[in-house]
Amino acid sequence: MVFHPEIVEPSSDFYERAPIIVRGRAEFDVPATRLWQEVETFDWLPAVTARWETPAPHGPGSRRRLTLGPLLLSNEFVTRTDPNREMAFFIGELPVPGMRAIAERLTIEDLSPTRSAVTYTIAAAPTGFPTIRLAPLALLTNPVFSLALKVLIGRSLRRA
């Protein structure tokens, strides 16, 4: 059974007020266009396959399906894209209950002609969860998420 969390608009303050917000940032010695290419294809996450179900270019309304082997992880719906700079989307379909809304935003910063950074924000609101924010959770999760981005995307960039 597939569950359908709420739509999160790109201009929503959900990215700042959701009960759970995880934000990671990592810098790389590659141009922003190269980092964007890596982030957009989603090849950096081992064992997860990302398949676009709509034709390029992947702008608002585009749909991407994430799977782990034959298992559905999620269907993502793009709400904003600015090539080489930003992509925002909400998770519209999950195989498990319990999420009222989930949204993600990836931003790329051009630090120099040969250096760039990615910031990846995940905002989530579990069903029946209090409206309070778990800001202290970020003190633990954000550094771990930043390190995971650095390791996983860095390894993928070196493979290419």
C-alpha cells in the first residue's frame, strides 16, 4: 500500500518550521555544474536507484522514483528547480504510513571556478506529532548528515 503525504510548496516555510529538520552541507573541489550533475542524478547514494519518470528538463511537476532493489522508497515531485543552483521537491508517495509531509531542498553554491558546496535540507512532519520543533535534534543530526554527504558524494565524484 502506498501512502500520500501532503504537498509542500517551494515557497512554504515548512523548510524552517517542520517538527523535524535535518540540514547537511559539504564542500567539494569541483565546479558547481559538476556538483549539480552528481546531485541531480542521485548516483551518490549506494544501493538506491533514482529514475526520472518524466522527460528532461526536470522542472516543476517532474517526478522521480527512488527504489532499493525492487522496493519503492518514495516518489518525489519537483516543485522548484534552478539548474546548477537549487532543486526542491516533496515526497508524494511512501510505502509506509506515519508521515504527514516530507520535503527536501538541495542548493548548490559556487564558491570559486573549481570549488562548490551542496546544502541538503530534509523537513518532515510525522502524523500525530506535536507541532513543536525538535531543534536540539539538529545538533546531533546536522553534523552527521554533513559528513555523510561529504563521504558519499565525494566518493561518487572520485569514481566519475
